[in-house]
Amino acid sequence: MFAVLKTGGKQYKVQAGDILRIEKLAADAGETIQFDEILMLGGDAPVVGAPLVDGAAVKAEVIDQIKGEKLIHFVKRRRKHSSKRTKGHRQKLTLIKITEILASGATKAAAKAAPKAAPAAAAGADDLTQLTGVGPAAAKKLNEAGLTSFAQIAALSEDDIAGIDAVKVKPEWVAQAKDLAKG
């Protein structure tokens, strides 16, 4: 039995036991992941999805996070310009081993995608860039540290501020956050 699955904008024909190099997924080595976007199941009774096969899934185990081969793009301009430029790139990939193909009865658990930027306005979150000296990068670091609202920043003590390693919280941010939290 084989399946055609879609991940990272590409389609792969897989069987149990296959080892694939796919676009980077946010999963650690040894984790089991499940792909729900199955376009086709093949074998004795082939099933083609419209566009996906309902209830079908492919389970895989993450072997390692790797980098692809180095790609070099060399540009040389001829004649009177005589300039050249080299650009290189190594794509980040995930190495997986297909463990089983489920034709039906798969649970709804999407495969972990590559990390993406968090939405700007999450539920219950304030726009931290209103604080003087907090730009988008500092606001992202504050969100990653668990500080998403003005009330949380206003409640910080000196010991709490010293314990935050992601970004240096300034005392004037705490004072401004108290004012903004009130209204």
C-alpha cells in the first residue's frame, strides 16, 4: 500500500518504511507526527481524494533535523563590467521515517509546521509597542517571555524584572504599563 501526501508545498509518494527529507517541521528527533493531507491511497483498491481522502493519515517518526546540500549561485558578468558574485544557501530539512499508512480511522492531529510569526493581536493581548522604546522586536521577545498585556508588565517587581533574560525591561515601561492598563 502506498499514499501520496502533501507537506511543505510538495507531494510525496510514500510506503511504510520509507525515509524522506521534507521541509523543516517543528518536531524533535524521536517524536511521532501525523500527516492528514493525503491526496491518494494506492494498492489493491486505489482511492483518489477530492481533494483529500477523508479519514486517511500517514504516521511518521522524526529521525533528525538536517541541512540540505549547499547550493551555490555564481554570477559572472563579461565584457567591460568584469564583476562576479557568489551566493550560497543551505535549506533546513527534517528527516522522517514513515511508520504506517492509515486508510481510515485517523485522529484529527495536524502535522507540526515550521515555526511562523505569532499573530499580532492574540486574544487578551495588548499592543506592547505603545510603550516608549518597545519596537516590534522587543514586543515579540516580551510575548515569548509570557508578557502579553499591560497588566502583566505593570505587576512586575524588581525581582521579576531581574529574572527576565529575553529582554531588558526598563522601569519606565512598568510605569507606562500601569497607566495604559487603567484605561
